[in-house]
Amino acid sequence: MGKSVNIAVVGSGYVGLVAAVCFAEMGHQVTCVDNDPRKVAALQGGDTLIHEEHLPELLNRYRNTKVTFTTDLGSAAENAAAIFIAVGTPQSETGDADLSYVEAVACEIARHLTSYKVIVEKSTVPVYTNEWIRRSIERNGIDRKMFDVVSNPEFLREGSAVGDFLHPDRIVVGADSERAAQVLQDIYAPLTDGSYYKQANIIPGPFSADAPPPLLLTSTKSAEIIKHASNAFLALKISFINAVSNLCEATDANVQQVAQGMGLDSRIGPRFLRPGIGYGGSCFPKDVAAFRSVADQMGVDFSLLTEVERINATQKKRFLAKVRAALWTLRGKKLGVLGLAFKGDTDDIRDSPAIEMVQMLLAEGCSVCAFDPAAVERTKAVLPESDKVSYSTDAYAAAEDADALLILTDWAEFGKLDMKKLRTALRYPIMIDGRNMFEPATVAAAGLTYYSVGRPAAHPGRAEANA
Ligand code: UDX
């Protein structure tokens, strides 16, 4: 593979840690910096900190050799040709991204700048952050010729982050200087020239040596906007199909058929057209709000984004109404809940629509027994066990003696559940599925009344109507 570049990655959260091990996998020498000494010690000692496919094997391969962990930003920065900033940009009260961590890192880097460096924004940041980073470094007395600031947004999804990093649909490099663009092109060369994919034991994915991923060179501002616009567009696609699913419910149409019919149009595409209880997670809600706020500040009317958010919030209320309609009244009802994470294959519960649903049901006087394959421990910190909240170690136990079973997260393993066994466990044979995990006729054939999103309800003993 091409030449090895010395890289510092600041922040060992989701994006930082994944980027660090993937850069090592691409042949680079990486120092991962975090200001939390406990995190650094845990990573040095073999902990992976997050639940992510392929991360343990890559960490085992490169820990303390091609990837080292430290709290010392100064020496990491001094030795690196490129410094990636991958710290958190949480949502502030106004909806803006809080950039105080980014600023603090920029100032710290400035204190250790002794030779030319490329400073790379990897965190999701609003347009103009690049300029702010540049200004704050200059304010610390550093000559403009000593550094460049580049925007290189990351598009990885939780659950498939390592695969996404090494098989990216596109690599976006926003650089306003040729020198800086070249450093980033060198870093990504193993992917863009295909040499990474020629090796044995690579992380599998769609790209190959003959068909490597593209690298798009843009201005820094365009790159910053690409990240927010992409996430906002995906959120819009989800809200759109959720609104269509509501129309399907009102007309007895089937949203699955509608989404299939729309998705076959190559201009639309089939992905991100799954209706449900709304999008969540650490990115979409925060990024849509931040993008809306950027538009507001620039005096641009982007009220479409407000509508995307409104539909997303309404989707949870509609699901609550569906539970109420199925059970008549909610107070005192015992519900089995499958899924707490914001989506399947992750233990992440940040902004999880499933947890919000549970909180809404508790506020209505229900009690809940919940199961999730990975997120129970994290959920206990938010929803402690009580006489209203309990947790089970498998799906069937969550259904035991419940008035209905609710599906709130799309874990693939839920799709394999034995319907007859669930039917036996439940007190009343009712399933309300917020993620459309099953074929309605299959559930009804097992003796359960089945409500889902945007599809007609299915009832046992009515095979023709359920087809
Ligand atoms: C997202 C983006 O996909 C990724 O490119 C970006 O870098 C970070 O944000 P992630 O938050 O990991 O990734 O999850 P994603 O798989 O995109 O799902 C986000 C939310 O949308 C989840 O709550 C999911 O359940 C929901 N979703 C997704 C739907 O409701 N319907 C869909 O069709 C797709």
C-alpha cells in the first residue's frame, strides 16, 4: 500500500476510534488522543469501549503498535502530518452544535504547532467552522502558512462503522489549498487506488481493487454542507415515508408495497424508506436541528426541515394512539417491549425513539417488561427497575402474561421469533409492531392480532383479508 502517514486523531469516541483503527488498517501510524485518562487506560488495556463489528479484531491487531493511545495532545500533534479533530459536537439548547470542544482542541493544537500541519475536521460541524478553527489558531500567534484546515466529514453508521469507513460510498475532502488536499489524498490512497482491497484478510465490503471508492475534492464550505445536507436528506426520506404510511393507514393501502414501487425508481432508490416510530440516534435529530439553525442564521428559509422534525415527533404519538386503540384503555396495562436501542445491532440508546415510547407509555399508567439484546444495561441508567419497569433476558419472558407485545427496535433476531411461543406467553394475543418486522398474514396465522405501520391490521382466522 502507499506511503505511511503519521496521523493524530483527537477524540476516541465513535468516529475517532473507528477512524484511528481504520487508518492503521490502511497502513498509517496513528496516535489516538483523549483527555479522559480512564478511557485511554481502558483502550490501552484491551477494552473496545463501544459495541461495533470488526472493532475488536482491528484493535487487537494494532493496539500499542500502529495505534497508540495517549492523553498528551501536544506530542501527538508535534509528530503528526495530519491532525484529525473527532471530538463531540453536542446539541446546545438553541439547536446549534456546541463547538466548545472543537475550539479547545484547536487552541491546544496551536500551542504545539512547530511545523506545517493539516488540521482536519472529522466531527460533524456547521459551515464556517473551518474558518473559526483557522481564526482561533491564528489568534494564538500561529502564522497562516504553518497550517491548513480541511473538512473531511464522516458518513459511518453505527453497527457497520468499520465497514463503512473502509468501503465508503464517497470520501469527501474539502480543502482550500493544494498542499493540504495532497496530504488527504495520500492518506486515502490505499482505498482510492484500490491497493487496500488487494490484500488478504481485509474487512469485507462492496469495493474492490478494480472498482475503488471515489474521492470528491470540494471547497471546505461545500464539504461542511455536504455532511449536514446528507443527514438531513436521509431524515427527510424517513419522514416522507412515515407521512406516506399515515396516508396508507387512512386508505387501507400497504406502505410496504408503496415503498417498493417507489424504490424501484433508480432516482429514488429503495433505502431509507422503512416507516416506523421515527428516526433517532446521536446524529439525525441533532444534525437536522443544527442544519435548520445554520439556515436560520444565514437568513435562509428551510422550514422543510421543521416539517421533517414535526413528522418525526408525530410518528411516536401516532404509535401511542395505535396502542391505545388496540387495548381500549392504557392505565394499568402490562406491556411486553422488544427493543430499546435507537436501531438494531447497537447498544446505543441516545435519542432512542424506543425509550421515548416507553416513557410515554409509563406516563399513561402502563407497566413495561422490556428486552433488548444489547441495550438493557444502558437503559437501566435512564429507566431504573421499579414496580412499573422490569427487564427480561429474552423476548419470550418479556411477553409473559402481557396484555400486548410491542416491537420498538428492528433487531434482526426479532424477525426469527417463534410466533406460537409468543402467543402462548402473552395474556392477550396482540402484537403492535413499530418496525414492520413481520408479514401480517404469518403473525395472524399463529393466532395473534397484528398491528404494524402503514399496513392493514391482520387478525387470526381471517386469512383472505390478511393476504
Ligand atoms: C446516520 C447516517 O446514516 C450516517 O451516514 C451518519 O454518519 C450518522 O447518522 P446512524 O445514526 O448510525 O447513521 O443510523 P442509521 O442507520 O442511519 O439510522 C438512523 C435512524 O433512522 C434510526 O433510528 C433508524 O431506525 C431510523 N431509520 C433508518 C428509519 O426509521 N427508517 C429507515 O428506512 C432507515
